[in-house]
Amino acid sequence: MSDLANKKCVPCNAETPTLREDEISALAVQVPEWEVVGGHHLGRRYSFRNFREALRFVNRVGELAEEQGHHPEIGFGWGYANLRVWTHAIDGLSENDFVLAAKVDALDEESA
């Protein structure tokens, strides 16, 4: 499990700076399955055997997002879930996005 998964998301506001490219690169290596898209958000596709498993995962991600106060964009269907995450208050990436990504990865590892 990544050190990021042990952190907690902290409240951000419009004054929170977006991460610089070097900061993004350093954090991205800790969540290697996630794609950094345009320096703006993180994206990842998860695969499952059926709809029920995808739904169960999405519900667990929703609970985690509520606990952390940081909410991803989620799309899912039969056998998959697509997640996108960024910090809406700054319309870009903060450490919270990488923390949430690591925590979601930990959820996926638990269910494997």
C-alpha cells in the first residue's frame, strides 16, 4: 500500500495552489495505474467480472469519497468502472487527488 493511502484528504479552497509538474510526477509514481491527463486530472479504468462487482466497487468508492470529503467522477457499467478525480476548487490537481487515488487502489486490492 502506498504511503499516500495512509493520508487523509484535507479541505482545499480557491487559494490552494495547483501542483507543479515536478510535484505531479513525484506523486504519480505512487499510483502507477492512474493516468495523469493533461496535468488536470487523474483517470483510471477498473475491470470486474460482472455488473454486480462493478456496482459493489462503486458503492465502496462512494463511501470512501464521503469519508474523505473528496469526490471523484464515476462512470460504470457491466464489468467496468471509470474514475476521474481532480480538485474542483482549483480546477486542477492537488495532493488530495493522489491520496484518494491511492485509497481507491487499496479498496480494489482488498476486493481482489
